[in-house]
Amino acid sequence: MDQFIAEFKQRHGEVAYVALSMKDYENLALNIAEMRRFINQQTQIIVYYEDAVTPDPNADDTVISETNLDKAQ
């Protein structure tokens, strides 16, 4: 442990300790999992809407002119 602390201080500076109970650690792990799920869900929603508003290069982009529109009526 002393060797680890010495190497850690040499690389990263001072050492800080945090203590968690088993219940607190469980809550932390569940909260992180929930945040990851939410972020992944939001990413999927963003990709869906980006795809929805991006024009399809293979789509037929013919525009109906006013004369064609008059003929259709």
C-alpha cells in the first residue's frame, strides 16, 4: 500500500480518500447505470431525428411546378 501511495503521489499529486458504505456504493452504481441508460436513450433519439430531417440522396426530388399543379386540379 505504501508503494502504491508513493507512486500515485509521484504521478498525480496528493491522495484523497473517500469512504462509502455498501448501500451508498450500491446507490452510486445504480445511479450511474441509470445515467448511462438515459444518455444512450437520448443519443438514439437524436440520431433518429437527425436521420428524419436529413434529405435522402436517393429520393426523387422532383418539384411540382405551378403548371403541373394546375393540371392536377
